[in-house]
Amino acid sequence: MNESTLLPSHEINKKILASFYDVYKGIIYENKKITLSTNDGVLIARVKEIVRMEGDSNYTKIFFKKGDSLFISKTLKDFENQLMDYQFERIHKSHLINLNYVTKYYKNDGGRVLMEDGAIIAVSTRKKEKLLARLMLL
């Protein structure tokens, strides 16, 4: 092997660290839980089980992988701040989605996503570029 094809050691270290970080984020995502205050108590839910969230004023409806949903007295912005490091993306003023459950992106009508639960959600014009960039990284 010729020396010009070898990467400098600092470039190798960056690649190794990036790989470890990706593995670490995956482990954290697999185990991350959030607490959801309900009328009758507190539900502890795994983040990876949340497909999407739909905001309505000071309330958020959470849709889970198993098909059930829950209405929580908390804003979508609060959840966005809490979940931004866990593959969630705000794609519209009223929608926060788990990127791991996106099955298709439609270019027509300004952009829409199809979620595994069958929901088709519009993507706002100003959120489209960031969404597409994040989907390409999955």
C-alpha cells in the first residue's frame, strides 16, 4: 500500500470517535424513557415506541408503535426540546415525528411523509430541507 493512500492519524481518530459516538447514541436511544403525566398517574414510555406527536395548543397527542395514543397536557415544543437528540424532527408547527418510523417521503403537494402507522403528514416548506438531510443520514 502506498503512503499517500493512508489517512493521517488525526483523521483516523476522528472516524473512530464518530463511530463510537454513533454506537453510543444508538444504545441511548434503545434505552431512553420519558415520563408522561396522565389524569390517573405517570406513564413511563420508551422513546423508541413513540411514532409521532401531534400538537394542539397546550396539548399533545402521542401515537405509539402498538397503535394506541395518549393525550398529554404539555406543548409540542416541550417534547421537541426533550427529544431532539433521539431521531425526532419537527416537520410542521403541529407535528413532531420519529424519523425511524418514516416509510416514504412524497415530493408532491409541497412534501409529505408516510409514517408506519399509516399517517400521511404535510411537511412545512421551511422544515423540508432539514428533514431531507436527516432522512439521508439514517
